[in-house]
Amino acid sequence: MKAVQTIEVVHTISDLRARVSAFRRSSEKPVGFVPTMGFLHEGHASLIRQARERCGLVVLSIFVNPLQFGPNEDFERYPRDAERDLQVAEAAGADIVFMPDVAEMYPRQIRTTVSVTGVSERLCGASRPGHFDGVATVVSKLFHMVQPDQAFFGLKDAQQVAVIQQMVNDLNFPVEIVPCPILREADGLALSSRNVYLSDEERKQALVLSQSLKKAENFVQSNPNFAAHELTQLVQNHIVTAPLAQIDYVEVLEYPTLVPFESSYLSDLTSIIVAVAVKFGNTRLIDNIILPIGK
């Protein structure tokens, strides 16, 4: 049963803290937190529902964070639809929606940032320098504001999950990170706010991403002593069958450490990630699959 009968929308840090503090004074149930950049889809809704099942209070944040966008990226054209977001949030079971503006989050020039080395340099970090510093910084700020017991992140961006988990471990944040599975369309395309940018033909060809990851999964299951470069080549070969696909990266790494590995110590690993980033026209899509290994 929801702790708050109707969804509350707050725009200031002080109001957010007051609402969460009031709940904590009246209940011992955990506070769940789902940070987002808005333009909510079913993937976000699934995170809210999982938080609803586990927590007494569910806080959702909607904030398009300028720190994680590069100078030539799509901060201004990032899709926004506040009215629809609130409908999705309420239907999924959120109690409080925190919707600050940039001035509330960054009232003055920020001089303190959080940098998580190692896990942030590869994959999207290689082609988007500074991106994960922006992510870690804003999530750190949000954790201090909300002070959640549990925070829910989608594995669609598995690198982000690894970065946040490393930050939480290293800095002793008192929050449990709950990774949640990727949600996909019926045809396999991973749900993403950026899918709205795809033309009909780009949308059709983008299916090579999930298809290539399925091929990787099948290959690993039937070849227990595979080499990482074999898996990389297999995925690349399928993606390039789509004429509009422009590969940014295809990588096979240990997970969650995100370091390369050799086939000689596969049996020592717990899991690997096969991660891809591909552009279709002006739209950059990411996808991944995490595969258990050696256990």
C-alpha cells in the first residue's frame, strides 16, 4: 500500500528533504529512489514498480543533467514531456517526484565533481569524455538529498550501474544499488528515450543490436573456451549487415570491473559483458548482455 495517497511534486531540495524526513519519522520502511532524466517509458516504469514492491516510500527524480552532456551532444534537444512523465510515475507507483531546475541543482559554478576511474574510461566513457564524471556527480548529489535506502538503476546502461556501484562502495554511501533488467520491445529493441529519433527504416535496422547479442549468448553457451576477440568479431559481423549502422564500439569485458580478459582464465570469472554502441543516422543507441561465466 502506498505511503502517500497521491503523487507529490516538489521542485526544491528543501521541500524534498522535508517530505522524506516526514516519512522517516512516521515509518521504519525503506525509502526507494529512482533517478531519471525524464521522458519516461516502460523501462523507467519497471524501475518504479520494483521500488514500490520493496519500499515504503518511492522517490523519483526527473532532471536532465547538463554535466553529463558533451559540447556537441543533445542536451537542448533531449526529449522532455513533464505532464506525461507525471502520469507514468503515478501509474507505476511513485510517491514523490523531484523536478528541480538547473539553478536549483547547480546554483553556482560547481567546483567539486566525482570521478570514478577504471570503470568509466572504456565503452561510452571512451567516446564521451567527462560523461560519467557528470553522472557520478549528480547521482552523488541526489543520494545526499534523498538519502535513500535502496536506489534502482536499469542495466540498459550497465556501465553506469558499474560506475555508481563503485562510487557507493568506495565512498561508503549507505544505499543498496538494485540493478534491474533491460526492458525490450516485442521485437527485441531495448527501450530508450532516444528511440523516438529513429526513422522507420533506422528503427527496423536497429534490431541488429539485440540480434547480435543473442548470437553472442548462443556462442558462449556452445563454446566454453571462447576468446574475447571471437565474440567481438561475431557481433561486429552481424551489426554491419545493417547498411545504416555506424559502429562506435563492440567490446567484450569482465563485469563489473570492465577490464579485458584472456580465455585462459575464463573459469575464474563470474560474468562478462558484451556491450555495443551504434549510430543510426544521428541517433546513438547502446545495448548489452551480461553473461554468467565459469560457474
